[in-house]
Amino acid sequence: MFRKLLPLILLATACSPPNRGENSAICGMTFLASVTRIIELVTLPHMALTEPPDELKSGVVPARVVGYGTTAAATGQADDGSIMVAYQGEGFPATPGFGAALVDDSSEVFRGILIWDKRPPPDDFPRIGIIADANLTMPLIGVRVNWVSVNSERCPLFAHLDTLLAGGQ
């Protein structure tokens, strides 16, 4: 029965209106597919960033924990050049995890930070800093991604930062 309904579900998904919100069911499925692809890239050394993107050295950037919505996160640079990110949104993992700064591999544009509750990549994978909430600090890595293959205009991976700063979280 499910096999007969699957084409209808996919058709309804494809025909849904844009901008349904990052927490809609349709965007949730899109997000899970994107996150699955990104987590595969996290362990590939040639996709790793060895230097942090300039946008992380000081300011506010979009960040989200897998399974939660986008929030603004404050960033800064330590004396040693490493990045510090203060996350204040929902869902920060209580167990060890890691954050990944995502950079478009074709334009080298920083896109946002995804946070997982999974074990971090091996110790030899370059770290560019830390991400923390009030209770826990985790490693921050940088990863190049093919942005067009992990982001959808209908369901963007990150909400627009100006919307977040205006209180539209």
C-alpha cells in the first residue's frame, strides 16, 4: 500500500508552495537529506578547511542544531587565531558532538554552522575553533560543500540572518 502512495507523496512534496518554513514536514525531509550528504563530507580530508572563514572572526552568523531551527550565533577570534562561537538557541547537544562551518566549495562563501550530537571527526581532522553554549564546549570544524546539492530555495538550510536578527526566529 505504501508503495502505491509514495508517488502521490512525492508529487505533493514537489508541488508544495515555497517558503513553508524550516520546521514544516516537507522542509524537514529536505533538511534530513541535506544533513545526510553533509555528514558524509565531514570525514573527507580534502573537504576540510584549515583556516576559518573571515565571517567567523567577528560577528553574528546563522547556526542550527540538526532537528531544530536556525538561530543567530555570536562569533569571535581568540589570540591564537581559533574561532569561538557562542550558541544560544535550542537543542544544543548535552552529549559530545561538534559544529561544522559550511563553506560553498565553488564560491568559497560561508553559509552557516550545523551542529550535530554525533562523535566529532577523528583528531587529525583540522579544527578551526570551538562552539559552546552555557554548559558545554565542542569542536568546530570547517567543511566545503557543494551548496547547490545540499540547499534548496524552497527550504533553505539556514533562515536568513536579517530575519533572525529582527526577531523572526
